[in-house]
Amino acid sequence: MHRYRTHTCGDLRRSDVGTHAALSGWIHNRRDHGGVLFIDLRDHYGITQVVVRPDTGFQYEVSHLHKETVVRFEGNVIPREEENINPKMATGEVELDVSSYEVLGPCEALPFSIFPEEEAPEETRLRYRYLDLRKNRLHRNIVLRSQVIHSLRRRMYERGFLEFQTPILTSSSPEGARDYLVPSRLHPGKFYALPQAPQQFKQLVMIAGFDKYFQIAPCFRDEDARADRCPGEFYQLDIEMSFATQDDIFGVVEGVLHETFREFSGRTVTEPPFPRIPYSEAILRYGTDKPDLRIPLEIVDTTSLFSDSGFRAFATAVERGAVVRALRVPSIADKPRSFFDRLIEYAQSIGSKGLAYLVWNTEAVKGPIAKFLDEGRLGKLQQECGAQTGDVVFFVCAAEKEAARIAGEVRLKLGNDLDLIEADTYRFCWIVDYPMFELDPENGKIEFSHNPFSMPQGGMEALESMDPLDVLAYQYDIVCNGVELSSGAIRNHRPEIMYKAFEIAGYDREIVDTKFPALINAFHFGAPPHGGLAPGIDRIVMLLAGEQNLREVIAFPMNQRAQDLMMNAPSEVTDEQLRELFVRVVPPID
């Protein structure tokens, strides 16, 4: 017999009745029924009920073991009495009649209950993450993560991709976030950087002649936490293809994600080809480039209808360059005044000066601004917004970017509050045609809007002849249920075009040569057209698990302050370690 177990706690069935078995696991729960002690024994695979009878001579000792003690039980497999069968458990028809036991791992008092699962402060959960991971929901999420990664790998290999590992210690480069820096002992005063992404390396893999690359890649960015982004590190399905158009890349990614989401959910998944929405259209219709298409509400531009109107608050703002965005919500005209007041308060809380609205009811058009608009304008507004009897149209007036943001957030709130979000569905889309450049709002200078390695649509001719703010790039995002899974692009593989693009963004040739030496040099030696993207593993699993926070699908996440409370990281190091690295710690400047 095996030293610890003949079966797992998820194995035993009615067919095993009459056999001798040994199980090892954690004491999940215990119950004393009329002198007979019942224990639910749990391991990674499931739960089996074990029975400790008074005549064993050790029932008292077992009854006083703490929950989560690791125990080995040995005995005979017997059938449960008919009334005690538990159809919710795979092992629910049998139990182990114990003849001996051994404590393998004693357990002290727990900082929080594993069963029943107890809500605990996040700090406590992260400090004792190994205990938190024993909880069924979190344990299931981490198993799901492993299964999803395995599935993604299999699907990539099936499509002819090869997996490569790219360096972790590399050079710092301006890719939009702060680097994690690693001092070099052998080269005093110089630093490695942990990769924000394998961007340059995967392009170099293409230039090296490998046709299709992928990697479950770790990425490191020193940035603040939020619900869909953990500080420190994250993982992505990094993909790159040579001699590939945007359509080629979309075809691969749509197939992989559609199949994966179908495999791990019983929900409806958007069928390929996924909808493609130009960036400018996404901002106008949804107020964001991460639209949740499960919400059947769209934003409309009604700026021209308020220009020179009797509603002077909007008309004056429009004269000064503001825009008006309208959002029609069907069949809510009968909502009480308190509903509208709360929505106005919400709009003000996110930066709006207010939230105007019109109500189309059976008698007339009503609402706070109706008296300022003549019948002709009201008719045009009804036509532009598609309003019908019973509908309400909300209006936001602000600078263009602010109006989009506010209207987009109001759209999300209405979708949630009115239960308009399509259930049991994963709605995918591509956001395409991103602008190559944008203005820095602080200094008014032109900068890259998305990915500096992207090929501009129109190539060199566009960069030389067009207003930079009008140049579009072969850049794209893939979005699911309002969550951005990945950004990607067809790469700029021509050195003269790359130099020109960086020049427009304020970087001269010397900076390009210094910051991207391997990439720009490689472009001179026969670089194929190539492109790719990198869907986030953490976000994919978060969506499939139905979680709202990435920390619920990561085994050992940091807290929001980028601290690992369990391992006490970051931590101080010794003076000797610092001397070896030629580093001195100086106090922060107040």
C-alpha cells in the first residue's frame, strides 16, 4: 500500500465498496452525530466523508484536531445509508470506515475560516495566500488558469506557431510605463530592465526568419494597480507573424479566442469574424475604445442641433468648441424623479457640470430643457436619436474628449442600473484605425498615441504629406465585454519610416539608434513585413471565471501598493549587497 494514499479524495465510488483504502488530505469539516464522528476530508481532487466510530479508541483525539490539519485515514469503503447519499458530491454514495489514522501536518488556529469560507480583509488574505488558495472558488480559478494556458498553447501549436523564450534581463526602452531596473554587478553604474513586453525580441525573431512565434510571456511594469491591472508582473499570450496582413492576424486570434471561450464557458461567444469598429467611431458611439457591446445603448452627436438654440448653456459652450453627446434609453419615461436626480449626481461626480434630458411621453416632450427648444429642433432631435414614446434622451455638453468619457461612463451606469447588460454572453470586437499621433495635453507636443513600433497607414508618404494628427496606424485592440484583452499592430519594419515617425514624435535618429539599436540595425538586413499582438492571460481568465478583479485569478498577487505581504517584498537589503552592486540608498526628497 502507498505510504500516504491509495486513492485521492475525489476517487471513491460505489464500485469501490468492500475495498480497503487510504486517503490523505485536510480536515475540511466535522460533525458528531450520536457518538459517530463524520469528517469531510479534502484534497485537490475532491472531498470524501470518513467515519470514525467510538470503538476505534482514537475518536476523541481525532475530534479535537483543528480544521485544516493534514491527516491520513485508512479503512474500508462502505456504502452510505440511502437517506445520507449526497448527490452533489462525486463521492457522495460512499464513505470510509476508519480503522487507523496518522497526523501528517498539524494545524494551529487559522487567521480566517477556510470552511465555511469567511470574508477576510485583503491584507490578511494576501499575507496568508496559501490558505486563501485552499478556498474552493479561488482554488478553482487557479486550476482554470492552468487549463486555459494549456489550451492556448495547444491551439497555437495546431496553427503552426513555435514557442520561444525571450530574455528577462534586457535594456530599458520608452514603452509607455516605468521600467523595473536591475543593477549590474559586473558593469558598475549600469542597469538591466525587466521587459515591459517582449516587443523588440519577438520582432527580431521574425527578422531571424522564424515565421510564427508565440510565448506565454511574463511582463513587468512599475505602474499603479486597478481592477483589471495588477502592479508588478502579468502574463500575456505573445504572438507575432511574418508576411502577415492585419486580416491574417485577426483570423488567427479570432479562432483561438473563440474556441477557448467556448471550451471554458457555457456562454454565447461572438462568432468570427468579430466586428471591427474604427477608433473614432468607437469613441463617438460608446465613449470609449473599450466598448461593452452587451449594452444596447449608443451615443449620438447632436452638437449642430444645439448650436444657436434657445438653450443658451449648451449653445454658448458649443460656440466655444464644446460638443453635445446624446444617449437614448428606451422605455424609462415612467421612472420617478429620484432616478433622474441620482443619475445627475453621478454625472457630476465624474466631472460633468450636469446632465440634461428630454422625456418623450404620450402628451408631449418634457424635461428640464424642453422649454428652451422649439418644435422643429425637438423633431430633429427625435429623428437623430431615434427616440420613441416612452424613451428618455440624456445629453452631455463638454470638450470633445470629456464629453465622450462622461457619456461613456453614464452609458455603463445605465446598463448596470437598468439591467440592460446581455447575460451569459462574451461579445468581442476589434477597435481599428488608431491615430498614429496625439497631442500631449500638458505641453501641446506631438507624441505617439499607442505603439511607436506601428506602421503608419500610407507609409512614408503619409508621414511626409499629412498633418500628423490625421495619420492613422495599423494598430488595433481586441475587446471583450468592455475589457481590453490586447493591443497590437502591423509593425513598422522600414528604417527610414521608423526614423521619420520618431522624428515627428520628437526623437532624433541618435535616440532611436541608442534606445533600439538591435531593432533599427536589424531592419537594414532584410526585415519581412510582420505584426502581432498579445492578449492578456490574466484578463482572459478573469472573464472566464466571472471575477471582477485580477487578483482572484493570480496565485500570488501583490497588493495595490505593489507589495508581496507574504514574502515581505520589496524589502531592505544589506549594505554588503549594495556595495557589490555599487548602489547607494538615499532618503526620498520631501
